[in-house]
Amino acid sequence: MIGKPKSSVSVAQKRAKALFTAETKENVSVPSGSDFALTPKGAWGAALIVEEKKRPKSHAVSKRASPRKQGQWAGADSPAVRQFGWDHEHTLLDEWNLAFNGSWPLQLCGKVFNNAGPGLEDGDMVEYTSQIISFKGRVAITKSGTKYYLGTPSPLFEAIRLQLCRATAAAERGPAKAAAISDSFFPFNPEHPFSFIDLGPTVPCSSVKLPAVAGWSANSNVALLHLWTIVKNASGYNACVGTVFNCPGAYDGTKAYTTGDVVEVKGRVMRTVDGRGFYLGRRAQGETSTCVPPLDEEAEFGAVDDLLSV
């Protein structure tokens, strides 16, 4: 149980007490000692305890759980149901990740269990939750008030997590110092998965119109850099400036976003020195439309090698 001390009173004792006090309004305890003769009520309570010990242990089920959930936890399609000692007053989110590649506002996605809302059965995939506003250990609290107990993260979470850690460090220490920090400085702790990460301010819900770029979608695990230009920093290395979408630690549509130094370009995908990946949309040439038709890559980018030239 999370945040609750374990009770020294067994479930059977509580059941026996509830049965007897319903009629007599008396506190009934299980008698003990060789010189104490069991009363009929006491014998009944002791028998319940014996039966309780014979039963296999099972999770307590919240009153808000559906009938299907009550008694079918063992067959639920999630290893976290059996692996973690989570409090069933929380909603379990397993195989979870940050929706929209970790762009702000931060939202969760994953397989949900013990959800209080309508329309979701155990094991259903939640595409995105409301904004995460706080966390305590494995429990993330969203803007809607739902408390999610986080099970096993998606394999894709680690790459997003490191980018968010570096974004937080860059805001505190500056981009140059953050880029020099080793990944080992941000160890992953499954009991505190959001350590080193700034959740960002709580913002109103709003819809975002994403550019229609051939080869990229909102479900991609790489950010989109749209209407971009090349800039050369003081060290003589190239970076890019443009409008970002699905970028960890940045709001969709953030303009004049400056990337780190470009270290690799493969097709339309660009990697920077700080470990980030960007899918290159349209190069800025006075184009303001968000609709990008499929274009010949060579015609669009020209000699892409100029990104890596010093």
C-alpha cells in the first residue's frame, strides 16, 4: 500500500467483527490462551481466520473497480499487476511513456488498469492523459486529478527522459554546460522516474495544428524541425533554427528554436551533439503554409552536406 501503514488486524478478524457487531454492537476479538474457552462467536471468528489463511493472497479492489476487475486481476494482461505492490486506489499505467515524444505540456500514455472513467477496460491503451502536474515516487498526478501508479516504462522512454533531463540542465546551467554532462549524471531510478525533469508550468488545454510533412507524424519518436535555417555558432560548427513540434521539453509551435551542433545527417533525420534527433521539414524560404507536399529530397535540401560543414 502506498502511503498507508500496514494494519496488524487480519482481514478475517475485520470480517468477523463486522458480522457480530451488526447484531450486538459489541467489539468482538479473537480469544487467545489455553485457559480461555472459545465462545460460539469467538469460535466462529477463529474459524474464519483459519479459512482466510488457506486462501491465496489477492489484491484489495477499490469500490470503483468494475465487476470484471473484481476477481480477474490474476489474468490481467500486465506483468505489473503481479510485479508491483501498488495501491488499487490508484490507476495503474503499464508500458507507459510520455505522449507526443515528451513535448510540453507533459502527458502520459500506456496500458491502463483499474481506471475509474467510462469506456476503458483493463489493458486498453490510453493515447494521452491530461497534463502531469506533480509526482511522488511512482505516482504521477495529472491535471484531471487522476493518480497514476507507473508500472514498467516503454523502452522508448529512456531516450525521451535523457533529453528532458538535459533540457532542464540547459535551463539551469546553460546549453554549453548541459551538452558536456555525461548521461551517467542522470541515472534512471524506477522508483522516481521523473527525477531531474522539470514538469513545466500548468497550462490550459489547447489544440495544436501540426504541419503535414511527408514521412513524419505526431506518433513519431523524433521531433519535427520545420521552416529551418542553418546558423554557424562561435566555434564554427553548424546548428539549425526553426519551429519545433513534438520536441522534448518544448511547446509545439515554438519558433526560433536553436538546436545543438549538428553531428549527423541521414536523409531527413538530423542528430545533434546533445543527443537529440530532428526530422527536417521544409527549409525556410518565405514559406508560411503548414501544409508541406511531398518534395524531391535533393531539390528540397540541396547539398545536405552543408549542415555538417565547418
